[in-house]
Amino acid sequence: MRSISSWSGRLTVCVFLILATGATGVSQSDLVRIEDMTWEEVAHAIEAGKTTAVYYAGSIEQNGLHMAFGKHGIIAEWVGEQIVRELGNAILYPVMPFAPLGDPTVKENYMAYPGSISLTDETYGAVARDVALSAMTSGFKNIVIMGDHGGGQDALKSVAEELDEKYRGDGVRFHYGDDVYRLAGARFREHLATNGLEGAGHAGIQDTSEIMYLRPDWIRFDRIDEAGADNGVAGDPRASTPALGKIFLDLKVELAVKQIRSLVGN
């Protein structure tokens, strides 16, 4: 039989570890997502040098019969977290779930399919602007604005340029990061062509492969062969694989980190 003092010693060690790392076993220094943190932890992170805030927008849009609506959001969450961890001096703001898909009152294009949610460019830009300003007020010195959906990219760029011009004299910079979307997409299409693959386009091989890697439960594998323009798909998802998804996701992280470091200057 173990002595009471032995169990007491073990209990003391366990309590110490819980207090040191938190109930989840995660050190406060490992926290990089605003929604996982308290205000004090955010303040300490900024004081410790995490002075870059990353705002990354997703989208809720139809993806044919074979893929769920949450595609862009889960991609932005995963890619965004890898980006800030790789940067080492950044915090990820909550992913914006909505994006411009067209007139929200007209049943056409994305909005022709039940469940799609659209914002006007004005609303989309206004939300990005207010979140970015909130990050500035919190004490962040570099705010990076990015989007995973094609629609609204110009609005995000305009917001970043407008705020940067207004506040750069105060020592705060606002940056638009497009490599995570445009350059990564172009590079991945090159990768597909080099390997004799095709099918890029909305809900095609790129998007489907990413979700196969991140959330395979969001893929209706028995409906992939039905993908086509008549049900909302512009690409071809039939050759999609989780391995291709990981390649594309890693490419997004790599190019975004490189661009942000160039923009921020470290």
C-alpha cells in the first residue's frame, strides 16, 4: 500500500502542473488565437513582442453536392493558426465567416443555392475596418488583412491602404496580404499541371483536397462524381486527395509567412 505522503506528493505535483499550464495542458505562451485568450493574456502577449495581428476572412458559400458550406472558414482557421505560429510574433483574430458572393437579395450565382450567405462589399469592408481598428486600439502595431475567398479581395486591400495612410504616422501599420490567396493559387495550379492534373476552379480539386485533409466528414464522397456546373461546381473534384490538400495548405502558410515578414520588416 502506498503511503499517504506519497499520494500527497503526487497531488502537489499535479496541482503545480495544472496551474503552470492550465487545465488543458497548454502553456499561455502557446496561445495564438484571440478567442482562446483572456484580455490579460493578450496584453502580456503584446508586451512580450507579439505585436502583429492577423485578420483572415473566410466565407459561407455553396460547394456543390459533395462539400459542406464551411470550407473557407475552416481553411482560414487552420492556415491562419499555422501562419501566426510560424511568425512567432503574431496573434490570430477570429475568422470572419462571411464574404461578398453577390447581391444578397437576388437568387443568382452563389446565392441561387440555399444556405449561401452574402455581404455587400461595403459591409465586408466595414467589418474588416472595425476589427483592424480594434486590433490597433488593443496595442498591435502591425495588422495584416487577408481573405480566403476571391470575392471582396479589393475591399480588403482598400481598407488596409486607407487605414495605413491614416495611422502610419502614429507608428501603426496596416497591410493587405494577398499571396495566401492569389500567389498560392497560381503556384498550386502549376503543381497540378506539372503532375498532369486538372480540375482547378470553385469546389474543384483544390478546395476539395483541402477539405479532405482538414474535415473529411464535410465531404460527401458518394456525390463527387456528380459535380458539375449545373449544381454549383466550376472545377473537377474527382482527382482530389488529402495529400494534395496538405500540399496546398502548406503552400498557403509558406507564402503568407514570407509576405508578412516582408511587409512587417522582420
